[in-house]
Amino acid sequence: MKNLLLLVLVLFTYSASAQSFDEVKITKNWKSKIEDIAPAKARIKAPKRKLLVFSQHTGFYHWTIPHNDEMLKILAQKTGAFDVFIGHDIESFSASNLKKYDAVVFNNCNPAGPDRDLFTQLIKNNSSLSEDEVKALANEYEKGFMNYIKSGGGLMIMHGALTVQNNSEEFSKLTGGSFDYHPKQQEIHLIEVDKAHPMVQAFNGNGFTHVDEPYFFKNAYWDYNFRPLLYAEVDKIEGQRKEFNSDIVYLAWIKKYGKGRVFYSSPSHNAQSFEQPELLQFFLDGIQYVTGDLKCDDSPIGKP
Ligand SMILES: [Zn+2]
């Protein structure tokens, strides 16, 4: 009887935890585990690049923000392909600062809803300017950032960071889409759109299965002005709150923006997903794509 009770308890705990993970502590052990499974070298040999990782949120806090910082630093140190600089304030986005970097990584830098306007919120948090002055300055930062990408900069967007300037149609065209909502965390099976594409070689043709938040998108997403990399089947996703106008949802893509490049990866909400080395390789390849080193077909598929 006692054993049965224990079994029930174990099963219950397992099924509950399978859908939602607890925060992982960043310990020496965790870091060395990630270091062990991280790729030893970058796929493409190129000059050492400089990455600005922006890790400040003004809205929803993702517990993985520090894990992403550490994971990117581990990729940088182990491969020697790039250096990581972490940014936390609006000055990170000044033209003179941006030009020091080959690419910017948005690390779950979620702004607060419903405005979801990161630049405004970063300025507001630290100034005595009037509403109008804040708005004008935020517009300058937004335009300045878009110009940085347009003139050849790179942008890697990690998971929730797609919500940066989520209500700006122009910014949505830069990122490839805006965040709409996500059902509860669940096991998601991601499938390569084209198994031969250089950006999905990390998955060896097997796709990628993990527990994550299944994202749905809006605004510029429906222009399909990107080259999708991974998708999930919509009818396999539980807890949808509205009709989605397609049988599949793309959960990672790349795109050109002027002379620059953008990589979006919805994986991952959880640091547990990094324990599958495929995802680390995928991120590294994404970094090499946005820095312009990994050359591949990034032509948009366009509306069907
Ligand atoms: Zn999330």
C-alpha cells in the first residue's frame, strides 16, 4: 500500500512537472553541463564577431534571461567565434553604441503589456521627460535601431523578445511578425520546413521535441516575409483560444531586412531545452547567420 501511494505520488509529480519546469539554478555544475554539450567550434570560419546581448525586461520576467546570458557566453568562449557584451539600458541602442557590434541579441527583453513598447518603457523608467518627449525619443530609438539593421546589422530574437515594439507595424515587418498569445506549456514537436536547409542541420533531420510555450503570431507574420525554418502542426497544440488561419505555425525563421539579417527562435521558454545540444548548435548557427557569416537561402516564401 505504501509503495502504491509512493508510485501514485511519483506519477502525479512527473505528469505535473512534465508540462511546466521549475527554474534551474545557475551553478558551476549547470554551466559545465552546458559547456560539455556546446559545439566545439562554429560551422563557418570567420573573423571574431561582437554581439550586444540586450537582457533588460520592463514587463514579463523570463527566468531564463541569466541562463541565456551564460549560455551565449559559453558558446562564445568555447568556439571563439564571437564576444558577448551584455546591455541593460536604453543607451545600448544609441547609434554610436550599436555601430560597435556586428549583431544584437534580444534576450527575452519583454516590455510590459498592453503597450509592449520597450524603447518607451526603458526611457520612462529613467527620466523626468514629459510623455510627449519620451514618445518622440522612443521613436528615434526605434528608427535608429531599424536603420542599424537596414544598413547591415544583425538581430537574433530569443523567444519572448518578439514582443519588443509589439504594436509597431513597422517593427513587425523587421522581425517577421508580432506575438499574439500562447496556450499553456506543453510538449511541442518542431519539424524542419526543409531538412536540407543549412540553418536546420543541427537537428539531423529529426526535428526537435521539447516542452515549451506554443507561440502564435499576428501583424506582419501573415505576410510570410521570411524563410521559415521550423514549424509545428496547429491541430496538435492544446488550449488554443482562437482560430489560427493555417494548419501550421512557424516557430523559427530568418529574414533579410535591407542589408541586415534577422533570426527568430521561439524555442525556448525553458533553460531545460538547452540540455539538448541540437538547440545550442541551432543558436550558434543563427548567430552566424545574423552576423552574415552563414550564407543560405533567406528569400521570403511570401503569402501562399
Ligand atoms: Zn515565455
